[in-house]
Amino acid sequence: MELNQKLTKQKSFCYSTLVITCIFSPFLILILFQAQAFPFYTSTAASRVFFSKLKGVTVDTKHGHDQSNDAETFISKLRESVTFLPLKDLRFSETAMTGNTWFMSSLNDTYEENEAQYLYFPSQATKGRILCIKGHDTKDGTKNSYALAWKETLPASAILLQGLSFVSDTYYDYSNLWHGVCAMAPFVGWSMKNKCWKPTRWVLFHWGELRSKMGSWLNHLMQATFGEIPVESFEGGDVPHCFEKAVMVRHNAGMMGREKKLEVFDLLRCKARSICSINPVDKGKDVNERGEPIIRLTLLMRRGSRSFKNATAVTDIFARECKRVRGCLLKVVQSGDLSFCEQVKVMADTDIVASPHGAQLTNMFFMDRNSSVLEFFPKGWLELAGIGQYAHHWMADISGMKHRGAWWDQHGEKECPFPKRDSRRCFTFYKDGQVGHNETFFAEWARKVVNHVRIEKLEKVAKTSELNLSTCAC
């Protein structure tokens, strides 16, 4: 009797094994075929082949099993298995400024020598999957989400956006000139490296929150570079929007090398001059009636925060020193009064720009390479601002300019009312103060820089502009 029970169990086991084998053998064959054809990764092309073969499976007449139903079930399960994660991962909020790792935190960047960090979809790294975003919220990035999916198995109700999308997340914003151009520079660099490939749309996030536009100045600059490109606002509502192709950047210029940054700003300069119909190719040959080179000095002024307390006195100092050098011409302009193309023209015609610290100094890269920059700060910046006060030193370096130094005002109208140890609140107190002046220092500084530029121009009186309308890289 015990023997009969064992035989019965063995028969039952064999029968179960046979049934399981019959049911799953078609899938095993498909998997083995896929592994043999594409042993390392599932690329976009490979996934297309796989899914087309899977959808083409018909009824197995020999065993009477409808494999097409199994294929549809398999595809349906893949579609339902797409998992959305928060765009903004609060676990990394403490390191957001150093790495922006809270945006799509599960994905690793691509690193290439001299290039900015980026992600490209679809790619080998994503196993041929494309990027999908549910990102309609403008106030809380944790309510927006992302996922990866194969194009053939997009989640239910997903909208597929054709073409190439540039997806950006920044810790700062797209309105400030400095922060905006630093966020866009990696995309310009990527485009240059990839045969000047232009996007179909922009997708902009700040802290994982959707932004529907960029600042006017930045918008004009990007139009000059790429043409009229719309900013995606996900009008389809709070449903997945999937991108046929996408480049995503979340670290601004990140690891981009100086050589590449120079190339990027050369292109931005060239494109801006082109769209504004400016071609200063003969500027280097510009001389006065005595045959001496013209030195163009511009005071780029501000109103309100970080403006000069006595703009007239500062203008008089620079005018007096400029007048002492043959060929020197002074121009005084209010940055806030200028359109985008007027800003480009002013800077293209400038050899030396002197200005208080502020976003308007970002315009320096519209000058010819090796032009000069002088910068002024209100009280409190030297002691409390940290590395942020060197932003335009960096801009000068990556755009090929010469930062000729800075002056920090040590005399404020009021002292910080907060304890000295509370440096953050004290900096906020001083941040937007006005800038005084030191007549002796300003006069010597202006005289030194103007004479230095004059000597450089005398030595290269025959030089032409390094960039003109015909040398744009794209």
C-alpha cells in the first residue's frame, strides 16, 4: 500500500511537470531566442524586434494552445508593471545643492571627458526604455513622478511626445541671467557634440516642480541658438507624458571642462550677434584720426539693489581717467533699459566693462574674447557672501574674458542688527545694499586697466575679431 502511494505521487508529480512545461515552454523559447539574439542588453531596435515577434505569435495548432493570448497578457503585464517614482527624493535634500541628486535619484549620469553630466533616453543604460513623466505640479516636486518604459508597453493613458526633448532641472531658476545660462549651457554643449541636433521642446523643472517658461533674456538667447522651441506645459493633464528621445541634465555645467565651456560660450556669442545682426569683424581695426586704436569703456549701471550710491561721482572718475588716454571712449548705460539685442550690441562694442555685481554682468560673454571686466560689491559681501561672490570671476574664465579685479565697499549706512555669528541673516541684511566709491582707488584702477588694454591693442592693431558671423560652430 505504501508502494502504491509513492507511485501515485510520482505520477502526479510527472503530470504536473508536464503541464507546467507545456504552458511555459513558449515563453522559455522566446526568452532564449531573445538572449541569443541580444546577449548584452535590450537596445531600442532590439526591443522593437522582440515585441514585433511577440505580437506576431499565433495559435500553436499542434498543441491547441493560443499563444497570441499569452503574448497580449505578457505585454499587458509589462505595461502595468511600469513603476513611477517621485521626481524629488527628499532623502537627498541635504545634498541637493552639491549634486542635485534628489531629482530622479535612481538614475546615474553619463560621464564623458570634457562634457557635462547628462542622461539620454533610450540608451544602453536604460535597456532601450524611454523616459515617462507625470509632472503637472508646479508647487511640490514630490507629487511629480517619473518612470522608464519600453515604447511598445507604455503605461495606460500615456501620451507619446515625438522628437527630441531637452529636460532640465535646476536648484536655482531660469529667470536670473547667470543661473539660467548655466542651466542651459550643457544642452548647448551636447548639441554641438551631436551634429548640432536641435530639440523639439524644452521641459523645465525647478526642485522637481514644473516651470512653463524661462526668463525673457534666456529665452532670446536660446532662440538665437536653437530657433523657436516651445516649453512643454503638459496640457494633456496629470497623465504620463513619454518622450521618444530625451536628454536630461540636472547638474548645470557640472563636470564640463573649461575647453568645452569656452566652445559653448563662443557659440552663444556668435549666435546672439548673428540674430541681432551684429558683425564686429573690423572692430579690432577701429582707430581714431591719429591712427591709434579705440578703447571702448562701458559703465554698466543698475538701479535699486547694488547700484552706486553716487553714480554721478563714479561716472566722473571714469570719464576723467578715460579722457587722459588717447583713443579711449566712455559709454554709460542702464542695463535695465536695454532690450536683449541692445545688450548684445553694447557688449560687442565694449573692450572694458565696469559694473556692480549683478546678473547684468552675465552679458560679458557677448564681448570679444580677452576683453576686461571690473566688478564692485556693497558692504558685507567680502565677509559673508562665500563663494557666490566669485560667480563672475568664473563667467570671465569660462567665456574667455579677463577679470581685472573687484572692489568691496567696507562702509555701509547701517550695521547688521543680528549677532555676528548669525552670518546668514547678516548677509541677507547687506546683500542688496548700495555701493559706495573710493575716488583714489577707482582712478588708479581705471587708469591701469585702460592703459593695459591700450598697450594690448597697439601690439595687435591689425588683429580682427576672433568671432564673426561666419564662424558659428552650428
